Amino acid sequence: MKPKKHTIEVRDPLHIFVRLRRTEKPVFDSAPFQRLRHVHQLALSYLVYPGATHKRFEHSLGVMELATRIFNTVTDPDNLTDEVRDVLGADDFDREYWRRALRMAALCHDTGHLPFSHAAEEQLLPPGSDHETITERIIRSSEMAEIWSAMKLQAADIVKLAVEPADIQALTPMEAILNEIITGEVLGADRMDYLLRDSLHTGVAYGRFDHFRLIDTMRVVIAPSPSDGAEDEDAPGDPDPRLGLEEGGKESAEALLLARYFMFSQVYLHRIRRIYDIHLMDFLKEWLDGGRFAIELDKHLAMSDNEVNAAIAEAARDGAMNGHAHAKRIAQRQHFKVLYAPAKSDLERNSAAAKQVYEAAAEKYGPDAVRLDRYRKGSGSRDFPVLRRDGSTAWVSNLSDVIANVPEALSHYVFIDRGLEDRASRWLESVVHKLTEPREEDDDLEEDPK
């Protein structure tokens, strides 16, 4: 009899091989994880970038691979200073247990995603719910409980690492580090993999950076005094361990943050990708029962991009179906066209210029013919501690002008039904200066996660 292999190898275009232990395969084979084969990583971006057909499935495998590499580096006893070892309680740390928990948390961290990932998540789930809410429920479900029990893992520990905590203080210092390995705003495996993977599949170079060097220099670092703006910076406090870098990895971190900025400004906020997201949201609001996705687990697991795409194709053909007009725009590539996109000088004069043009266009041509997209993707939390060559620590923003000055990625578009494009463009040309005069009003922009 041929002996069973203890390791299963999965081919991956980014990481070449992703390996799972046989004991981990039941998670890989589970219905919640296999569903991710049918959830696009970048929603309808493949209508703009034909290669962007990759799914949350392979992304999650990639996050597990990178998270494991980071874990192996930062928990290596040779990479822990005495102070960090004491604060983390490293001598009592069950390294093998938490390595397995981290891998499974990374594998399952996206199981709660709706069809087409982030597209309109906030508007399409009940208030107070998001994909992380569903992820936690999946991890704690009876189906997964049997798997965790066989692996001698606790579901509560996997949740701690897979989902951004509402209260980071509720975690032990080590648990907080492990959570940051997956979800960290700058150095998290999730961010690293989606930038590298999305760059590969869209065929652009913007998202590439030296993740090998970055991971090799990652360390748990005791944070220095608080960043600028903190109260009483000189006040003593308990040591605060964070995920950080040795100084030699600074340039790799700079490249990562610039890669994220360019991917947002050039890919994620591409005008046609954004209008297709809007058409998709409009369709789902009309097609879904009550205009929202169900969050019951059986219904969530039964709904993927396949079901939505089938509904779009049917509704595009059937004028009597809910969402027909929006489905037709998607299926036949009849998306709305850009009517107005303010120049930088326009935004400096009036950051609400696009909103004001939208309001006037909606009044003139009707709200069904016009759409507004105003989105801000801030540079996020840039700061992390750096272990300097002399043994001191510093915030990276005090060491790197590049990181301190990464700009925000912004999207300001007014879209118009393509049948009205020429007429509306002539109208706007004659009134745009008046419409974009500054007003006194609140001007909050939408900001969603990637």
C-alpha cells in the first residue's frame, strides 16, 4: 500500500507552492473555504483587466503562506530580545499550537466575504454586520467545531487571530502580535498578498515590492514613545510590543506603502472599475430579497459570484426582472460614462466640487441617469516601530520621509448615462465654474476597506 503523504502541495502562481499538513486538509476541503473558489478577489475588475479573474480562494492560501513565514521569523528565539521575550512571556509560549492556529486563521479570514468581495458590503448587509461578523460565525459553526476539535484547536483562538479585534486590549500581547501578522494595516500578510497577487493578475507592476527582504527583517519591537499628537509623550508606561522591522527593512516597507498607493490610485479606483461596482450594487439592491444579503450561514454559503452572475445574465435578457436595467449595463458593457472628474486644482479650491456637480446633474437629468463616486483611501496607519542598528527604537515615520508623506488615493467622479453624455457634457461646460463654487457644508468622503 502506498503510504499517505503528510504534506499536500498546492501550486500557486505567486508563491509557487503552498503546503498544507494532512491534518489541515479538512479545513481546506470545508464548504466555507471551498466557496471562496467562486468569489472574485477584485469584483468586476476583470471587465477592465481581463486577467483579474483570481479568487479569494488562492488569496487565502497566499495569506496563510506569508503569515507562516512571518510567524517563523518573528517568533524565532534568535530574533527575540530579552525585553521582548519577557513582555510576551515567550518562555511559556506554545509555539506549535499558535503556529497551527495562525495558519488556520489566515486560511479562514475571508470566508465571510459576500459575492464579489467588498463591492457595496456596507449597503448590502444588515446594520452592524460586515464580512468579519460572518467570518467569526463560520469559524464558530458546528461544521468547523468538529474540525477544530480533531486538530486540538480552540475556535475562540482562531477568531482572535482572523478578525480585527474590537478591543485590542482584550488580547494578550502575543495574541495581539499574531493578529497583526494577518490583519496589520502595513505589515499584515493579508495586505502583502493582495498587493502582490492583484498586481500579478491585473498585469501591472505597481503592486510589487521585495516581500522576501521585508519578512526577513520583521521583528517584534517594543514601541518607543507615542507618535506626535499623543498626550504626555514622556509619561512612563508598560512596554508595548508591536510588529515592526529591523532598520535594514525600511526600504522594503517604503516600497510596500508606495505599492499600495499606486494600486489604489491606478487599479482599485480605476473609473470603469468603480462604475461597474456601482452598477453591481444597484442590481443587487433590486434583485436581493429586501435589498440585502442574508447572513444566515446556510444562505451565505449558498450564495457566490456564480449565483449573482447567473441572475445578471437572466435579468439582462428579461425586461420584467428586478434589476433589468443595471444587469443590462453590466452584461452588455453599457456602463455610465464619466461626466466630471475634478482636477487637483478644483479639489484644492473646493473638495466638494464633484458632489455639487452631481446634485445639479441629477436635478437636470434625473437621479436614475447620474451616479456619484467619492471615495478616500487614506494611507492608513503608517507608523510601526523600527529596531535601529544601535539597539534603540524609533517610529518609522521619524526615519522615513517617504512613509511619512505617502498621499491619499482619491476618487471623485460624476457618471452619466451614456445616452446623455454629449448633451450633458455641453451643459456642464457652460456651468461648471458656477456649480463648483465653494460652499459651507460637511464634506465627508466614503472610505471602505480594500
